Amino acid sequence: MILNQIKGAEAELIVAQCLVSMGYFVFSPVVSMQGPVDLIAIGEEKQIYLIDAKYDAQRIMKGRKKPSRIYRVRTPLQKKLGVKIAYVNTSTRDVRFVPSLE
């Protein structure tokens, strides 16, 4: 379990760095560690994005050779809030937002 928490924390930091490099102001909720949002990003044009960072886990499906992404399902609350999931490949530091940032 602790390894998953380390991977998750690393993913959050990579997403925060990515968003800052894109020009967003990035905030992290402090009080709730189990909330629906890991990061809040605010753009200069008043765009506000709620982000849930996820380690980009992959698996090889039976009968296939190429690994595929394990997609995470947003909770009903995350859907209601419009939370975007950021999949992070910690090896390459590649970040993919779903749905994408406008």
C-alpha cells in the first residue's frame, strides 16, 4: 500500500510541475487527503480545472502483446464537479488529461 501512495504522490508532483510550466497557478487541498481532487489549476484567463492525478498503470490483456492503459472511472461526485483525470507516466514524465484541458 505504501508503494502506491509514493507513486501517487510522485504523479501529483509531476502534474503540478506540468501545469505550472503551462502557465497555470496550482493549488493543493491541505485539509482533506481523501477528497475528490488532488490539485486545483487556475489559468490567467480565469479557467479553473479540478485535477485528480493518477499513476499511469498498464497491463497486458490476455492474447495481446502490447500493454494498454488501465482507465480509472471518475466517482459520481467527480463527474458532477467536472474533475479531470491526469494520467502520469512517471518514467517519461508524460501527462495526459482526460477529458483534455481546453
